[in-house]
Amino acid sequence: MLDYNRNKNMDLAILLLRVGFGFSMLIFHGYGKLTGGPEKWTKLGESLQTFGIDFFPVFWGFLAVFAEFFCSAFIILGIFFLPATFFLSVNMIVAILFHLYLPEDSPGAGWQGASNAIEYFFAYIVLMISGPGRYKINLG
């Protein structure tokens, strides 16, 4: 029987959550955007026009890529944990709102389109609250 106090079982569960969501975001979302370069980053940044932000699209796109790729790597390793989970949570809020603001007949519109970002958002909030657990890289 599992003892659900803060112990090795809980630290192992947090590690599995970190690695599972971290690799999923890094590989399926961040890597393609990172390797897409400035052209892809511009396209990402231009999606913020939905919220009235129409300046520096390459910068905003790169921030999304930074969160999805590099912050995911930080979460996997258990380093820079609070800022990494915060940036990814904010990135997911933007993704959720983007899907909800799409016209109804657009692919990926509405709650169904936002569901993946909602799931990631709650995972990052749980990780932000729990911290990285015992199994992490210690930087000093």
C-alpha cells in the first residue's frame, strides 16, 4: 500500500509528471517551433494580435518557443523550477484564450480545441505548487 505522505512515492510521482509533461511539451510542441526559426516565431507572435498585441512578433514568438522548449527541459531536470512552471502556465493561458477567441468554424476553436492547453495548464500549476521533488539536478 502506498503511503501518501511527502515521501519517496510522492517524489517519484512528481518526477514522472515532470518527465512526462516535460518531454511531451518539448518534443511535440517546442522542438518544431524552435527549429522553425524566426519565420515560425513571427507566425506565433502574430497570433497575439487576437489580444491587441501587434508589435515585435518575433520576440513574442521566441518567448513561446523558449517556454515550450527550454522551460520544459528545465522542468525535466528540476532546475529553475518556479520560473519555468510560471512561464509555461502563462503560455498555456495564452493558448487557451487563443483557441477560445477563434471563430467557431475554425479548426481548433472552442473548448475542445483548448482542451490540450487546459490539461497542460493544470499540470504546470500542480508542479508549481508541489515543487520539483527530491529527484532533480542540484546546481549548487
